[in-house]
Amino acid sequence: MGFKYTILGGDKRSLELGKLLMKDGRDVCIYGFDMLEEYNNETVSLNEAIEYADVIVGPLPFSTDNLNVNAPFSNKAISIDMVLDFMSEKQMIIGGKFNIEHEKKLKNKNIKSSDYFKREEMQVLNAIPTAEGAIQIAMEKTPVTIHNSNVIVLGYGRIGRVLSKMLYGIGANVHVSARKYSDLAWIKNYGYISVHTKDLKTYLPKMNVVFNTIPQMILNKELLKSIDSNCLIIDLASKPGGVDFEAAREMEIKAISALGLPGKAAPVTAAMVIKDTIYNIIEELDV
């Protein structure tokens, strides 16, 4: 795997990924970080950065506006169309959360691509820093210990499973809600209090912290009315999230949208997960 890599935009995870690839002896170009002091003398053009590499590594998410690469540390926009125009069929682009339009454009240009966020190993391991980051927020934003607090995790997917286990390990009174009876059976099996989603209104008034992992509206205005004003809500779901934040503000309930936690709470660990996933993708594609 003696490829040259270009890290194109992204947050601290992307920077750490570049460093890890260099540590592995890879040739790496880092582009889109000129707002940071160590990269503010960036002299490479976008065209040169793209042409340099065999593999272009985009951020997670790849874009937040569907027009430009997600590059919060760049002083200039990085047009997705321009990136694709500069690429050739000999190159490959790997990123996180490509949308349908991006995938169509890549297919039309006959450019190899892969979405590392769709990989199961990425999703599972990424849940760990997400869960730790969520617990860190809860510790910082509540006046009581998590130990012996009443907490509820909404959803029992990858993040829900990891988060429930961690909360249980530090002594919280863990409630977990789900719709599937198979999930409710596993929740009960692990010693948590299982709550069917239809019964949330009964349990929410007792909670100190609510963690939402469901990527659709779950905590609507009606359910928010049953939550104590001292309760903290932490929404971990992808946009648009699962909380009616406007209603929460009106009711003076503290609700936090906690996106991108791996990059904030543990960028090195998150970068290691992305790096290993990229290596797996390249190995499987045999390129």
C-alpha cells in the first residue's frame, strides 16, 4: 500500500489522520487547514494537492452544504465540483457520508470511491469516543454525579449499546428505550431498565439526563412537556436530530446538540479508527 495520500479538509480527526499516515511511512499532503498556525503558510494549490495523491481522503461529514468539502479550518471554500474536475480515473476518493449526488458525480466520472462511514467497523468503533464524549458533557453540565442519577438512552443501536454499558459501569440508574421487542429483551438482559418507546411519557419526568441516539424527531413538544426543567438533554443523533430544540428553549429545558464528538473528545482515537478503515477498504478493493 505505497500510495500517496491527500487529506482534504476536515476537523482535528483529519489532521491526526494525516499524522498517523505519516507515522506509517506514507507520503501525505494536507490541504484545507490554513486557519491553523502550523498550516497558515499553505502554498500548495487545490489542483496540486489533488494531483499529488493516489488516494484523496475527505472528512466526516464530507460536506455540510452539499457544495463544498467540509473544511472548518480553511479560509477558502473547497468546491466539490472543482475537486472532482481535478481528479482522474487513476485516483480514488474516500470520505464520510457522501450524499447521493456526490456518488452520482463520482460514478459518472468513473472515479473509484468509498464511504468509510458506511463501514460497520467504523461505526462500531466510532461509537466509543461518541459515548465517552456524551458522558463528559453530562458530567460538565449537571450539578450531580452520574453515579446514582436517573438516565435514559433513547435508541439501542451501536451508540446506544456502548453508551448504556458505560453509564451502567459508573453506577447510573440506566433506562434504555426501544421499539423492537428483541432490543427490549437484550436491554433487560444486560440489567438496564427497558422502556418501550410508547411508554416514554411515564419515565421521562424522573430523569436527570436524557441521551438521544435516534436520528428522527422523538422528543417532540408533547414529550418535552413531561421532562423536568432541571433535566439535561444531549442529542447525539445526526442532523436533523431527534429533539425539538425550539420547544425546549421555550420551556427552558437545557438541550445540547452534540455532533462530531469523536473529533472533539478523542481526535487521535477517532483518526486511528478512520485510518484502519481506510486500509481495510484499500485492501478489499485490491487497488
